[in-house]
Amino acid sequence: MCEGHPAPRTRGDQTWQERAACAVAVEATKDPDLFFPGTLEGEQRVRLAKGICSSCVVRETCLEAAVRAERRSCRRR
């Protein structure tokens, strides 16, 4: 593992989610769709979500998981 980079995840390993900032953020627990805005009100929600993510220790791992999930979703269509 290189300094500053997370250890590689094994397939199916989701333990990083326990350390995610959004797992304990009050705003995220009140509004689970906070990270998936789909309306004009989304700008404010996006700023709030980015604020939560900005200090998250597993941000890179989360982004990697989201990108992979999107790729899998696109292949199923």
C-alpha cells in the first residue's frame, strides 16, 4: 500500500462504509437521497453532500465503488 492511498479492496468488501462520513452525518440520516438529487432543489443538496464528502476518510474508495456500480448498471441496460 502506498502512503496516501487506500489499501486495495477485495471484491464484496464493504467495511469501508462503516468509516464513511455520510454514515454518521445527521443530514444524510434524515435524507438518504441527499447524494442523489434529481430536482432543481438539487444545487443546495449537492453543496451539502459535497461538504460531507470533503472531509471523509474513505472518499476515494467510495468514488471508486460508485463508478464501478454505474458501469455495472450501464452494462445491464
